[in-house]
Amino acid sequence: MRTLLNFFLLLPTVLSAQVSMEDFLWSALEAPAIQVFDHQDIYLKSNPYRLSVFRELEFRTESNQIDTERQDYALRLQPANPWEEKRNKQYFQTYQEVLQLDRQRELKKLLKTHYEAIIDWVYLEEQKKLKEEEHELVKTLIKILEAQRFSDFFDANEYTDLKIEQVEKLVALEELFFEEEALRSNIEALYPPAQNQVISWSLSELISIDKVQQVIEYYSSVTEFGEVAYRQKQVELSKSEWALEKANINVGFLQAQYQQYRIEQDRSPWSIGMGVTIPIFNPNKVDMTKRKLEMIKAEGDLADAKNEQHAMLALMKKKVKTLTTRYNSLQNQLDSLNVDVLASNLQEIKSSNPITVIRLKSSLIKSRSIATLLRKEIYQAYIEYLWYAEMLQQQPLRNHLSPDLN
């Protein structure tokens, strides 16, 4: 009973807990895709790729002159190629570095997905508020027309249109609720603890548009981390693999042979032989050619990554600036319209229809909806810019959507 009582006492607290943006963003570090890289790194740190001092131990036997009593036995030992051992170590060390950079790339992808989910949620909540305001305004218009039924202001056609519009607004609002449920399911898939928590991210919690410009200017210099560094390391890895294939040559052998029949001849039955490989012919030409083609491809990918980074940084920076100019212009126009004063002036006019004021407010909601959409696109372009600037995954991790960059 005590356990059950404690559960019901704690239940409201659990259900009222809120998902913070930081907890949602940092959950990307616990994603299975990131854990795979961590497990691979731990495994490689144990040096499982270290080559043995000896490459091969071989037992041999032969019938001397096809005589069963003249059976020879030999033990052949092939030492490892020291150059191959060195190239092998270099290859896996480079491979570990590639894994770390690939982990950063995967973390960047996950963080971007989380950022986009936050932006979509905030925008959806704003759209819901605006749609609810529009719905309330339509209800108010209908009530006014019903009150004006026997006056000159009453218009039957307008009343019918408003009834239809009321249904349309209600349907549009319900569609937003469906979108919210779908988005919430997506967020819960990314962050399972959100299933029992409240998501209350709002536009007021996000970084201001002016601050977005400042952050972009601060990160205006191009950094060769992330994708470019990964592609550069891929080139080094392909070169290491090519060098490893080149060094994959048997250096020779050391053999101890036992011939029993020599005992009868008063001779020692043991003999020792050795051989050294002269690398005139290269048996790995095919594999080396494959690695050379991979190297050429890796160098091409590196050049593409550099060009894409420079081009997209400039493009996203320009996009944010253009959208910000449009947003500020629209916002200044909305701020210059003092709706309360305008409504008061209209109401002082005796012949003024109160529906005019409601229509004015409805038009302003549409303008606010466009402003909200512009702001969403600014945030999306801002995250895209940070994506190409390789800042999303840089340590220490920061919430680039928070006003203080937590």
C-alpha cells in the first residue's frame, strides 16, 4: 500500500515534467549509431590487429626416393615482414582516426535532426495559436452578424460564408493537432523519456533573429573539420592501404629438416635451410591497382567536400540575411499598425460596422503567420549554416537555438 501510495503521489510530478531542449539535443550522444563507433574504438584500442612475429608455421614431410624407410620431416617457419607490420600499424591507426571523424559526422546528422524537430515543434505551436485566434474571430463575426440580423449591416451571404469558413478553420486546426501528434511521435522516437513528459518549447525560448546574425558573423571563418577532415583522412587511409598491399610480400623462410636414414650412415639427421624472397615480381599488382583507384576517388571526394563547404556557407549566409531583411521589414510594418488605436477610431465613427475591426484583426493574423513562417525558415537556414560550418558537433556541445548558446 505504501508503494502504491508513493506512486500516486509521484504520478503528477512525472506527468508534469517537461522536456528541456538541452536534454533532447544531448540525447543524440546516446543514440545506437554513436555507440557503435564507441564500441569499435574500444575494440581497436586493444590492438587486435597486431601481427605476430612469425607469419606461418608449416610441417612438411616427404618420402625420399619413395622409400617408406627413408621418410624426411621438416618444420618451416616464415617470419613476418617488418615493413608489412609497420604499414599495418599505420593503417589501423589511421582507421581509428577515420572512425572518430565518422562519429562526429554521425553526431552532426543526429543533432541536425533534433534541431529541426525543435524548430518544427515551435512553428507548429505558433500556427496552432494563430489558427485558434482565427477560429475565435470567425465565431465572433458570426455572433455579431446574428446580433445584426434585423439591421442594415446584416448580409445573409456573408453569414453563410462565415459558417463555411468556421468549419474550414476548425478542420485546419484539427489537421494541426494531427501534425502535432505525428511530430511528438517522432520526438519520442528520438528521445524515449519524452513519452511521459510535457513538450512546451515556445518561440520565446529561441535565440533572437538579431543574435542569429551575430552568431553567423562570429563563425564566418571556414574550418576544415567534420566532413572535410573526414575526406582528408579517407585519402590518408587509402594511401596507407596501398602501402600495406605493397608490403604484403613473404620475406623468406627458415627450415629445420630431419632425415632419419642418415643415422645409419653415421651422419647427423638434422639440417637447416633458409630462403630469402627477391621482390622482382609483385604478386599484389591487382590489389594495389584497386587501392590506387580508391585513392583517386577519395581525393575527388575531398575536393567536392571543400567546394561544397565554401559554396553552401556563402549560400546559407546570404539566405539568412535575405530572410532576415524580409522578416524585419514585415515586423516593422506590423509594429507600425496600432490595432487598438485603429479599432478605437473606427468604433467612434457612428456608421462604422464592428465587423470591420474583426476583419482587420483577421488580416493581421495572416501577416503574423507569414512572419512566423519567415522566422522558421531563418532558423532552418541558420542550422544549415552551422551544419556546413561544422559547429553543431563541436565540443563542448552548445544549444545553438538558446539565447545564451547554453
